[in-house]
Amino acid sequence: MPGDDGTRDHAPHGDSPSPSSPRTPPPRPPPPPLPTGATNENPRGISFLALLAEDLKTHDNDPLQPGFIAVAVHRFGNWRMDKPKLVRAPLTVAYKVLCTAVDLGLGIDLSYTVKLGRRVRLWHHGGMILGARSIGDDVHIRQNTTLGILSRDELRAKPVIEDRVDIGAGACILGAVTIGHDTVIGANTVVVKDEPPHSTLFGVPARPVKF
């Protein structure tokens, strides 16, 4: 129909968007529930003592390295979950004391509910908040690193770190993102979206780079 200025109204009929209208991406499904810590999630196929020996070797056979101590307490927290409740009770008290000591004394926050792979190396210590959903095998993490939620409105949205990821000092990996295997994350980089395997990322926000 002609408009007030005598021109014809070219608005499309119906509710279908015009070809130039941007498409809204479908909403991302909510992340699954976080692990509750009700079961032993230490890596399968290796005994508790053999796992500790492997972790010690990963940390240069130095039992006083803060990274080894934090990982050992994490392994202990999971190992106790295989024990009967009466036996587990004093072990739980010991775990909570040790976990608090690692957090306050070494600055490494690593709950036993984080699924931790084999040969994970925590370099240095201090300011390490490792609240991931899972961390894969042969991952290296440096000081002042934060793995956790992006928003307090999405408390289940935590990252997944696949195998052989190298995370630089001061990096932040936030939200329900997956970091593909064999990825390098540079120092002070902030990652808030999925990244494919074999990426090298730097910057805020993270951007892929090539050398």
C-alpha cells in the first residue's frame, strides 16, 4: 500500500526474516552436572602408590615441590572414596586439613572433584585456582592461573582441558569451554570460548597466532 509520502510500502509480508537479517545462533545447551566427588576419579589402570610415584617423577623426583604436594593431596582425596564409610571418615578429616594447608600455604586450590589426568605438572605455586571440570594427561600449568566459571549465574560452566595442553603464567580459562589437545596458551591470556586442538593462543581475549 502507498505510504503517507506516496511511496509504496515494501515491507515483506509474514514473519519470515529478510535475507539480510542476521541469524541468531541456537542457544548453547546447559552443561551437565559437575562431579559430586562420590567416587574415586583417579586414573584407571594404575594403583594409588604407582600413581604417586609417577607424579613424583613428573615433578623431578622432588617430594617438596609444591605442585607434587598439591597433586598428591588430590590423589589422596579420591583414593579415600573407595574405603568403607567408617574407615573413610578419619581419612576425610585428614584430606580436608591437607587440602586447606595446600590452599593457604602453597596457594594452590585443586579440589579432588576435579578429574585429573596422569603426569600433570604444576610449575611453581601461588594464585593457582584450578576449578576445571577435568584436566587431561601431560598438562603443564604455571602460577597465577585461573580455571573456573565465567559468571556467578553459571556455576556449572567450567572448562575441560584436554591432553598435553601447556598453560602459561597468569592465564584465565573461564566458562564451559573445551581446550583442544596439544594447545599452547600464552601468559596472561584469557580464553572464554572453545579452542581446537593444536592451537597457539595469546591475548585478551585469546587469539590464535602462528610462529
